[in-house]
Amino acid sequence: MAATSRAEATWEGDLMKGGGTVKPASGAFATLPISWATRAERPGGKTSPEELIAAAHAACYSMAFSNGLAKAGHQAERLDTSAEVDFVPGKGITTIRLSVRGRVHGLDSKEFERLAAEAKEGCPVSQALKGNVDISLDARMVQ
């Protein structure tokens, strides 16, 4: 059976001067304000669809990598993942840069990088964006 996630957005006004909110149905976080300026100019205090995609991708990737490590017989002590999503007005989302730093005992850096790359390909968010967005990965082990 599929697990369905849901969120709601409300918007008032035109694109440039209007604004709105977005909130997850789960209640996992409070209603967040959104605006065009947030999307294109990055003033603080509001979010954007791209920031939410970045959060989703970082979380999904971390879960996929953790699972891949476990299937290979390794347990991650810690994985710190970030995702940067580039939005170009008039073009849309063009690039996502994933970065992961991890501590995994008993694993060499070459195997870490191989499993990290497999996780990038297997992550459901990566798969949903594949062919539409350039996704890169910088994976490094830390002590």
C-alpha cells in the first residue's frame, strides 16, 4: 500500500506582490510563509518550494544511504547531509548539489563513496527528479 503525504498551500494576490503559506498535513512543522521574493531574492524569515525540496532531498538521501550501508553490513554512526537547490527564474529548478559527511566504522573511503553514489541513484526523491535536474554528490568520510 502506498504511503501518501499531503501538504496545503494558500496564496493571495499576484505573483510578485502576493504571498501565502504552506503547511504539512502531518503537523510536523508549523505553517510557513512563502512569497516570490523568498523564491527569487532570498530574504529571511520565509521559505520557498526549493528550500522544501532541499529538505526533502537531504532527508531522503540520508535514509537511502543509511539503508544501503546496512545492506552492505555497515552501520552509520552519523550522516550529515545537505542539499542545495538552484532556482533560476524563467527556467525553474536547474541543479541540486548533495553533500554528505559520514562516520562509518570499518569502512574505507572508496567503499563509502561507492555506496554514497548508489544511494544518490536509489533515493526516491533523486529518482523523481532524474532527467529533469542535474544532481551532483560530494561524499566524504570524517573521523
